[in-house]
Amino acid sequence: MNFLNFTFFKNMTTRIKKAYYCLKLRKKALVLYLLFVTFLTIPLAAISSIFLMHYLTSEEQKNLNQTLSQSVSQIESDLSLYTALSDYCFNDTELASILNQTYIDNYFDMYKALENTIIPMFRTYQLLHPNLRSIRLYTDCGLPSYKKCIYPLKDLEQESWFHQVKNSYQSVWIITDDHHLLSVRKLIDSLSYRKTNYLCIEINFDSFFSPLSSILSDGTGVFACIKQPAIVSSDTVPLEDSSSCSFFADSCGLNSVPESIDDLKRNYLYASRPLSCGWMVYYYRSNTSCNRMNAPVIAVLWMLASLLMALLFCCTYLICGTLIKPIEKLSRKVQAITATGSHAPLKTHRTDEIGDLTRHFNQMIQEVYQNKLLINEYRLKALYAQINPHFLYNTLGLINNKAIMADQDEISHMTLLLSQFYRTCLNHGKEITTIEKELENIRLYLEIQQITYHHNFEVLWQINSNLYAIEMPNFILQPIVENAIAHGLRNDRKKEKQLSITLERCNSDILFAIHDNGLGMDPDECKCVLSRENEGIGLKNIHDRLQLCYGSDYGITISSEKNVGTTVYVRLADQIQSDHKS
């Protein structure tokens, strides 16, 4: 089974490699970009966002812990203060002595104890502690209810929370149903332990819990509970009873609050601190609020990732433009050469490897065409070599003599023309001739053609004789004139057929124009003339010879219109390149 899986994986890998190698360079660059984005950039951004979220959550947790610790320390300070006050009353011997007596009919001692001891002491405590709402004593020693300071013990026993303080010998903190904060402590007769009195200190609720309300911000909440989840302070909705325990309503903008401690631990980020009174304070922020706070940071991270992907795309596009595009251009050039045979050099100003490749390609193409032209020249010279000049001239002389003896003047004249034509054409085997000799060769050829075609076309000459001495490649104009007669004039039904040959200087160049008013060519046919290989010495071969001798700016251009005529322009320079002179 493992072997089969390995074989399948290997075959799949081979197919993917093969498919990738068959892609064009641009598609390969696009595939690499997509792979980089899919398997690197996006996963990296996702992992970074996870770690960043974890970091932000950790920082928020630290902030919750620090903030809650400061608030709890303030509450603990108040707890210590009120506990110390309770302890002072518990240890006050004078107060204990008063409460351990029985006041039934002794009204004077009763009044003295109240006015001289209890009332001044309680007023002093309230003056020293503004947040004290009241200090009350619950006793069964016989003291009557007096100035909201002394109450019978039975009144305390009727409270629903009395069972919490009945069996306790420490201060017990109570929050009543009507939001009163009480510190209740049992005062015991230190001598007989027979009488039990209770000290009840009522503290301003809002002032006591103000450190907790002050830390509330958007998306946060706080509450305190005893052993059971009984809320003493909350943000909007308590855990159990919202009607009686909501103290900081609408202060933090939470859409939801924890329904229980378990719900708090599951769905909220929180900090908790115990109080010395036995309560546990919770300070929390909803996960939704945390996500909302962290969303801009995560958005910035993904924005940076998007910018990175855009930058990578721009780099890929730049690579395609600076590296792949020149290679594609070079490839199209190779295809054009294969299809049309053109060998115009590829222009480049680059100095990098692509520029070197382009220059080497141009050099290679130039060498190939030079070799091709040399082959054509060798074929031409071989054609020349096949003709024994002396045999040809002797034969033509013999024909001329026979024609004179037979009184055939036209045959004699044509034989002389042919003999002179071949002398000029062969040029003693030299490739370079002068414009004068080249035109003389054309004149002889045209005179022969006029005799052949019974002078059915007219030849017009417009020649600048000042250019006669300039050298040019041999046997350039004759194939052009031959094509003009064979393809332009011979099959044309016009009565006035004309062939004009013009020689003039165009700026610093030499310009021949061979024009016929014959059949002409359509644009598509005209484009194909210089791109196809013909048997013999065709126009394309002449064009290539001229570019080899003078450069890429020179050669043959053709202008033609159907049923109007054709003009072949031959552009030459003043001087042939020295390495092409023979």
C-alpha cells in the first residue's frame, strides 16, 4: 500500500513538473507568484495575526489584572479601616461595661451612658469617617431605642441575613436587598459571656464600591460575589437578579454579560481578586469587545500583507517586462526569420545578459546570412565559370560574321549587343563595378529586349552623369529590369508601355528608381516579393547583397499599385564597406 502511494506521488510530481516546464515564461512567473502568495504570504499573515491576537490578548489580560489590583487595594484599605473601627468598639472596655449592665428602672444611669458615652463616641466616628451612614447597637440589656443608635436585639433577629452573623465572632459584611452595605459584629460580655450585643456599621454603598465603578470602560464589567454567585456590583445585568443588584447600569456598553461564573470563564477575558471580607471580585471584558479593539491592528496587518502581495505582483510584472518580454521578442524574431527569411537586426540598448544574448543573436544571424550570400555568390561565380568567355566571344564573333555574309544586319547587330552585354556582365570576374558600367550593361540588355519584343515598350532615361564614377556591386540592376519587363510589361495590354530608369542623389545616398507602367501588384503580393526565395538571382538576394555591402539602412524598396505600375527603389551609399571590396 505504501509502495503504491509512493508511486502515485512520484507520477503526480512528474506530471506537474512536465506541465510546468511546458508553460510560457509569463505563465511560469504567474504560477510562482500564486504559489508564493498561497503558501507563504497568506499563511504567514494568518500565523502572524494569530500570534498578534495572542499577544494583544495577553496584554489586555495584564491590563485587567493591573487595573483590578489597584481598585481592590483601595477597597481593601477601606475594609481595613472599617474593620479596625469594629475592632476598636469590640475592645472598648467602657462600651462593654455599659452593654453588660441591665437597665430596667435605672433611668439616670441609662441616660448617662447614652449621652456621655455612646452618642458622643458614635458621632465622633461619623465625623472622622464621612462615608459612614450610621452606627447602631442592637442589645437586650434594657437600653431603649434612642436617636437611631440603640435598637432592641429582636429587630436584628428579624433580618433575613441574621443567621450569617449569629454564629460568627468576626465582622461580617452584609449587602441587603435594598443595597445597604453593613459590617455587623457580635459584642460578647467578656466576663460572663451571658449577654450578646451586636454592632452594625452602615457604609455608603456607592462610595465604598466607587473604585470598581471607576475602572469601567467601554466593553468592560465588574461584579463581586460571596461563596454563591450573588452579585454585589455589576456593569449592566447581574448574574442572577438584575432587578435588585444592578449598580453600574449602562456604563460600559456591553451587549451581553456573563450568566454564570462558568459562562464568564468560557466567553470572557477576566481578572479576579479576593477581598479580605470573603468576597471575590471579577473584572472582565467580553471577547467581542476584545476582538473589536484588536480589529484595527489585525486589519493593519492584513493591509500590510496585501501591500506585500501587491508589491510582489509589481515585481513579477517588472520581471516579466524587463526579462521575459525581451526573451519573447527575441523568440518572435526567430519565428519571423523562420517564416519570412528576414534578417533585420534586433535593436537593443541593454548591457546585461539579455543584451549580450540579443547582440550574439544578431551576430549569428548576420553570419548566417553572410554565409548564405557567399553561397549565392559562389553559385553566381560558378555560373560565370561555366561559361568559357573565349568560347562565348568566338562563337558570337562567328555568328556575327555569318550574319554579315548573309546580309542579316539585325542578327549581326543583336550578336554584337549580346557580346558586349556579356563582357560587361561578367566584368572579368570582379564583383565591384562602376555605376557607368552597370548602366551600360542595362542599356545593352534593354536594346536586346526591345529587338526581342519588336520595340513594344519605350525606355526613358533620367541619369545624373556626375555619379558615373561611384562604385557599386556588379549585376544589381539587370534582374530588376528583367522582372519589370517579364512581370510588368510583357503581359500588359496597354498600347503605350514605358520603362523608366532614374539615377539621382538623395541627400548623401545614391538612389535608382526602375519604374514600369505595367500590371502592378496588390499590397499583399508586394510585401511577399522581398521575403520569398526565387530561383536564380532574385530581388531578395539582391536586397541581401546590398545590405551586406552598405548596411541595414540600404537595399531595395518596392512601391506598386494594381493596373497602374511598379517602382523599385535601389538605395546605395557613396562608398562600399571596405571588407566587401574585391
